[in-house]
Amino acid sequence: MPTLQIRELPEAVYQSLAAEARREGRSLTQQATIRLRQTQGTERRQERLDALARSGRRLPPGWPSPEDLIRADREQR
């Protein structure tokens, strides 16, 4: 499995991630991996939403708007 080393990580970012890991009962590595996966999923979702907006296609009535989906994603964090 590949390894990632981050140099010059801001202290505030490290402390926040470490505190989150402690709250969740995970190692720092486990928590960092989870956060990276979450970010990756958000970017892919945003790319799909942008492509849909550019296509000019409309969502069926009753479906959540892209804005609603983004807002819900942000509230989950």
C-alpha cells in the first residue's frame, strides 16, 4: 500500500485532525485516510453536478437541486 508523508503541515491542521482522531477512537493515520476519502467523494460529486448543470438537462420534479445536495453534504461534516 502506498505511503504519504506531508511536510510543513500547519500545526492547527494537525491538532484538529489529532483531536478528531481521539474523539473517533482512531489513529491519526486512519483519520487522515477517512478525511481524504471524504474529500475525494465530494470532488467527484461536484464534478457530476457541474456536468449536469452544463448539459442543460432538468431534474424531474421533486428531486433535490444541486444546491440542496451540496448543502446537505456540507452539513454532514
